[in-house]
Amino acid sequence: MKDPRICRVYPFWKKVLEAEGCTPALLYTHRNPLEVAASLANLKKASAEAGLIIWLRYVLDAEIATRGERRCFTSFQRIIEDWPREIAKAEQELGFVFRGHSQASQQEVESFLSRDLKHFEKQDDLAGNQSVPTWVSDTYAVLERWAAEGEDTADYEILDRVKGDFDRTGPVFAPFTSNEARNLKAEVSDQGQQAVAVAETREKEAVKRAGKLKRELMQVTESRNALSKQLEQEHGAIQEMERAMEAANTKLRPLRSWTGKKC
């Protein structure tokens, strides 16, 4: 299941899992924020700034919600580069073995994972990119370090500082994000209207085809009924002929007996 919003609602799912007697083992995966921003700009028409804010909100919420739990850090880039290495690391750090290891499953994963999945690839140095806020570059640096070297509690201070500043200044971004939301809502509305128009057109075509099929079915039914009636009539005629032949044989039987005696 691919749903980035799990980053925001993990506490809810944690309660659900624990209620079922399950202990979560978390594989925390992040992606270059510039790639995320580019993807959101393409899919949602969001600005680059909005994409970076969304990335920061999601990764910070996911990190603080899972801190202290059994978790392993990786990244989309590292999985694309060498997924067996990342799976082995996850198994070691999380303390369990992924099921289904086989030559066939490995080939299936190899055929699925490719750089073609990265529609937006950014190799920029975030630390030296003036368009990237320090909050984003600092957070990304920590996650990259954890993915490569393992989680370091000394970095909590950096993430807590970024999250604290980000949370306190949240109202500043409200007008900005509200405008993004309005634009997105308008786009979704347009797309919805287009989808409704397409659905209505297809419905009319379906009704038209259904009417044609209904008429054809009625014609076939009428033809079948006519043939059935004709068959019944012919069957009755055959029975009538058989009765007539039986009656004729009855009348001829004495004559055959007399002729036989005479001979």
C-alpha cells in the first residue's frame, strides 16, 4: 500500500496494531525533497515551496511519532541502487526475516525496481542550494546519515529544533498553504467535472448499447418462439400422420389375412 499520509496518522495505526497484539517494526523511507517537490508540482500543480513544506511536515511527524520504537532507516535512492543490501540491513536491525526469498521473487523485484521509477531525479547538494530552507536541508542531512550509518540519538537535537521552529511558525504559512489548497481544490473540481462529463457520456452510450441489445434479444426471442411453435405444429402433424397410418394398418389387417388364406 502506497499512502504517504500514514506519516501523519501513524499513532492511530499503532493503536490498531497493538490492539490486535502486533508489535510494529518500522522501515522509515525518505526521498530527496526536491524530487518530492517536483513530483507534487507535476501531480498536484503545487509550487516548489509548498512541496518542500509538505515534505518537511511529513518526515518530521513520522520521525517523532516513531521515535523510540523498533525502526530502520533507508531511502528511496538506496533501495533503487541496491535493494538486497537494504533488505539485509532491515532484517538485521528489525530482527526478523522477510518471507518469500527465492530466485523467482528476486527476479520479480529486479524487474520492478528500476531508475525509470524516478520520474524526477535531483542530485543537487541541498546544503548549498539557496532555494532550499535550512530546516529542509538539515533534516534531509540527518535522514541521509541515518540511512547510511544508522540512527544516532545525538541528531535528535537537530530534528527537535527544526520541528519546534516549524511548529511555532506554522500560522505564517497558513495563507500560503490555503492559497495552494484553493488552487488544488479548483483543479480537482475541474477534473471532477470532466470526469462527470465523461461518465455521463459513457452512461448514455451504455444505455444506447443496452437498448440495442434488448431489441436484438427480443427479436431472437420472437424468432425462437416462432420456431418453437412451428416445431410443435410439425410434431403434431407427424403424430397425426402416425395415427392415420395406424388406422390404415388396422383396416388393412383383415384384408391381408384374407389374402393370405386365399393364397
